[in-house]
Amino acid sequence: MEESFAVAKETPSGKMAAAGGEGPSSSPPLQDPPRRPPRDGYGVYVYPNSFFRYEGEWKGGKKHGQGKLLFKDGSYYEGKFVDGEITGEGCRLWASSGNTYSGQFVLGEPQGHGVMKYKAGGHYEGEFSHGLREGHGHLVDRDGQAYWGSFHENKRHSRGHMVFRNGDKYEGDWVRDQRQGHGVLCRADGSTYEGQWHSDVFSGLGNMTHCSGAIYHGMWINGHPVAQAKRIVILGPEVMDVAQGSSFTLNIQLQQNNGEVARSEDGRVLKISAGIRYVQLPAYSEVSFFKMDKDKREPPIQTPFGFDCIAYPLWSPKSGGLEPRAALESARDPPLLTGDPGPALPSDTSWGQRDMLSGLPGETSSSSRGCEPHCPEDCRCVKQGCARFSDVRLGPPPPGYSPILFLDSLREEAGCRPRGSPGPGRTMPAMQDPPGGSRPDGAATTEPAAAAFPGEYVIMIRDVTDPPFLGHTLPTAFKHLRVLGKGTDQQPHFPGEGPESPS
């Protein structure tokens, strides 16, 4: 039975009368009954609480078909309805968050495949369940970072691939939005980590291949390597004694804090350089010193041995030149120098290292030395925490270094007086022109020995891995080296060293 509604209208006198009435009515005017939803077809319905308003298709008094449901706060849904429920393809806007969703709905919730756009930035395209990201999808956040993979309860979970804002890429396991399990991280700088993760950091067994080429393979805890090298150690005695002109070998270890060899590390680059003890003359002794050109004066290099040093070159012979030992035997002892010896040539290790890459400084005069100096292969890559420098040789003094050797009489007298003291009534011995030059009488001097003079030197091993491996550079290692005169086992001494002879 169809329902009938009384429609009230206004009379010319301004009174309300019922349509079809027989005269002025003494009863109160009829009220409009509450509106009811349309039964079929297209219609508009405002719900009694006025929070909802629907425009669209109806069937059997229920929203059914295509329609739009508006909310008083500005939210809305537009799409398919089935038996009064939001089900099927549609679009939803949430006014409180500003997010919009286009895709499949079931009973008013995003479910199935859809696209969620976030007002704060970013979007997600993939599978939903009960309004949450669930299953496989592609998420781009507000910073432009992108993730492809599995989701569970709105979070990255199980297998997935992530591209971060800084260019890093990760592919592997996830647990509730954190990298956990096994995964591979490829950093933008070219470094790669493959191994175990926990709580979004390296944890467990993993392999780090650094962009410098260095490798760490071992255990990690909370993002830090367990067996990481902390220092460089040059093996051997505290003070190494080397015969003049001979070569020597250095064995190097990278050690952990507990003293164990860091065998988990490969490829860290170590560079060798040398220096000679810096002595403030006139604190003389029976060993050789050097007079330096003023234009080469730089701050001396600090060492852990209680004295400073100045940079000194290493070298290696090439075919066609004399071997250092042969050159020494063919050269006479250089004559003594005259003049006031100035302060030693100050420098840092970078001076010798730069010049060693292209040969010793002042190569133009190398022909006068009897053999051609060349730079050694002064870098080594660490293998399982160890490295080896073979056939290391100290070169001849470069230009600007003028050797000063003291008279034998002073050496002999040094045995009966405190070392370094010239003795009562004695002055500095007369000296001649530097080796390689001309003497005052015009006689040509012999070529200088193609090796270091007796004295005290320092060998330095630096970590030059670039960029620094595992975030830090290892401290420089030092080795005290004494070069002894040829044909003698006498050890050189510097002022203040050794026991003093009785007066």
C-alpha cells in the first residue's frame, strides 16, 4: 500500500488550512512526517542526525549502485554501494587527515587493490585489508624514499626492496618496518654490505666491501664490527739495526684492541715513509747530521721515541744503475763540511710521499749520484690483517740535505767524555764543501754514496685508505731504525744517549 502524505499550504489570509478542507479548521495544522529514503531509482536523502547525506541510486529503500555519501565534517565517499554498504570500486576522502583512497572497498573499508595518497606527501599502491596495507605493494614516503615488497598491518614485513633518500639501496628481509634477517645494502658511494640484520642495523655474520676496496668479513653487533682493526703494528725489535746501504723487510699487522690480528680485514691501504732524527746542532756526536737549505724548513714530525724527525726519502734501484751496496763500496767517505750548520730540514711525511710517487726530489741531478733513484712501491694492501714491505731502502740525501760527518779523532775522544760534548778547549772541527760539489782547491769530490748515512731514522706506516675504512683511519705506526756504518757493528749514538764515561 502506498503511503499518502498531507501537504499543508498557506491561505490568502495567512492561515494554514488542510488541502481539500471544508473551511477554517479548528484542529492544529498537520506536521510533515519524517522523510523516508527513496525505494528505487535516483534520490537524495538526508539522515535524521544530519551528519550524512546521500545522493545516488536506490534499490528496495537501500543505497545500491552508484552514489555519493557526504559527511558533515567534509569527508565523502563516491563509488559503488551494495545493499546499503560501501562495497566495490570507489574513492574516499578523510577530512581529518586529508588522505584520499581510490580502489576496492568491502563494507566501508579499503580492501583489495587500491591507491592511497597521503596529504603529508607520498603514496601507496598495492593491497589492503581492513583499511591497512597488507600484502604486496609499492610505498613512496614524503621524502621520496621508495619501497617495493610485502606489508603486514601497515608496516614493511617479509621480503622487500628499499631505495633511500641518500641513494642507498636495500634488498632483503623486514620485520615490522625494520631490516631484520638477511639482506644486502648497496650504498650510494659504492660500498656493499651483505649479511645479517637486526633492529635495522648490521648484526650477526656479514661481509662489508668498502668503496675503497677494503673488505671486512666477520661478526657485527649493533652496527659495529667485532674484530675491527684499531692500530697498525710494525713487528720486530723496538729498535731495528740495519747496515748502511742494505735493504730490510717490515712485517705489518693490523691488531684489535685485545692484541689479536684483525684477520677479518682485507684491502686496507698502508703507505710507508721515512724520516731522520732532527737534532739541534751544535749538540754534536760522532754520527752524521744534515745541514738543510733554509727554504726547506718545515715543522719536524713528532715521534713516540722522545725525539722529532724530518722527512727522508725511500728509494729502490732500477736496472742500469748501481745497487746501493755497490755504490757505497765505490764511493769514498764524503769530506766534512764547513760553515755553521743550520737547523734540520723540517717537513712532514707528505713531503716524502708526494715526491716518492714520481722519484726523489731533484731527479735532474740523479746522474751525478752514480745510480738513478726511483720511487719504491710504497703502498701495500692488507690481506687478512697483515702486510709486508720487502726490500725497503733508505735513499741518499735529497737536494737540500748536506751530510756532515765528524772527524775520527772526535769519535775516538767521544769514548772518554760525555757524548755530544766537544770537550775542553775544543771547537767545531774544520769542514769542507758538501759531497757532490767542488772543494776549495778545485779538486772534484767523489759521488755521494747512494744510500743513507749512518744515523737514527724513523719508519712510518700510515693508513691511507680513501675514504677511511669503517669510518676511521688507523693511527700511524712508527719504528725506530738505526743505520750502522759499513763494515762495522758499532751502533751510532746521539747526544745524551748511553752511559757516560768516567771523567
